[in-house]
Amino acid sequence: MNRLGFIGASLVLALAILSSTVFVVDQRQFGVVYQLGQIRSVITEPGLNFKMPPPLQNVSYIDKRLLTLDSTDAEPMLTAEKQRVVIDWYVRWRVSEPQEYIRNVGLDERAGALQLTRVVRNAFQQEVNKLTVNELLSTKRDALMNDVRTQVLSAVRSAEKPWGMDVVDVRINRVDYFETITESVYRRMEAERQQVANQLRSTGAAEGEQIRASADRQREVTLANAYREAQKVKGDGDAEAARTYAEAFGKDASFAQFYRSLEAYKSSFANKSDVVVVDPSSEFFKAMRSSNIGNTGK
């Protein structure tokens, strides 16, 4: 029984030692084998590999993919005009030489990101100091990114202490004024827009008054012309009527008298409720009593 237990424990120990000598390198990683704290070898190809069991040899992994480093600080930078601006940027980078990276930067990607952040920010500060805000926002934006990438590559590829990494691209996401400046800029822009709006309102009100005055003047002129034409037509009509009456009355005086009497009767009895008290012997009903009524016009 003791013999079987010893054999089982030996097999378990052998399997444990064997498993500690085998490791797999993923296609997205570098495998770095350490021997007594020193780099023994770097595995760049994916697959199954062997090493000595710990503590004689250990293995660690470094990402070989293209990594993205985003800016995390909001510290302002000074332009050539001494304006304080905040730049959001990002960098695309990868580990190209694992041994140099481990010796001069660190054991993982975080160490490289920290040092790269410092170098990129310093490069941006140096280049931004040479540019105005207008150049930074438009005309020399691409040139700024290229100059920063050149400075960063010069730092990471130093002959004395290479970082073992490659910087593929440097890009700017956003350029904005510092918060305190932004508030003052917004207030100034708001005041300018308000001034323009007030000017447009006053101009519109003046033009509206001018249009209304012109319309009222044209209305008065049109009414006056219409009234003048109406009076002229009425006067011509009255003159023609008077001439016609004169011709008719001139031919027969008794008819003229009779017609005027009828007009007087018509005016006197305009409403059914009117009451007229007249002496029958008065001249008012003379036309009605005349025996020549039926002979008028003859």
C-alpha cells in the first residue's frame, strides 16, 4: 500500500514538473523566458514551447498587438499667442523589440504607456508653443501631428537607450480653450450675437414702420383719387340730370310743376308712420286738385 502511494505521489510530482516546463505562446504575444532574473530567450512565434521548471526559468508575456494610448490629463498648453488650450490626443504604438523594451522601459505595457505619455505631452507642448490658435485649429494641424510623431520616434529610438517600441501614428481628437477661457469666450460670443440680434430687430422695426407709412400714404392717395373721380362722375351726372330736367321742364311748365309736387309728396310720405297735417285749401295739394293733370304734356 505504501509502495502504491509512493508511486502515485511520484507520478503527480512528475506531471507537475512536466507541466511547469511547458508553455504556450499566443499569436498576439511575445513570450519572454527568464533564467535567474535574466532574459534567456524571446519567443516571437506562436506555439508550444519548453523551458526549465521554476525557479530555474520563468516565462512572462508582452502584448505584440497595435495598442492605443489616449491622453488622460487636462493640463493646458500655451500657444504662441500665450493662449491656454487643452489638446486631446491619442497614439498608436506597439512593442517591436521585447528585450530592449524590458531592459529600458518595463515588464509590461503599462510601463511603456506611462513613459510614452510623458514624451508625447512634452512634444506637444514644444510644438504648440510655436503655433497660433488659428494655425493649431486649421492650417498647421497635420504638420503639428507629424512633428510630434517625429520627436517621439527620436526619443524612443535613442541610440543610447532604445525603448524597443514603434510609434505608428499620433492624432489629435480635439483642441479647445481652457475652461476659464472657454467661459469668457462663450460670454463674448453671446454678447456679440445679442448685439447683432438687437441690431436686426431695430432694423426690421424701422423697415416695418417705413413700409406701414408707405402703405398708409398709398392708401390715402388711392382713396383721394377715388373720391375725386367719384365726385367728378357725380357732378357730371348731376349736370346731365339738370340739363335733362331743364329741357323737359322747358317744354311743359305744368308738367314741371306737377313733377315737383310729386317729389314733394314723396319726400313728405317717405315712411308709413309719418303723419302730415295740412290745410286742404293750401297750395300743397294744388297739383292733386288740378283738372289738367290728365292733360299734362299735351
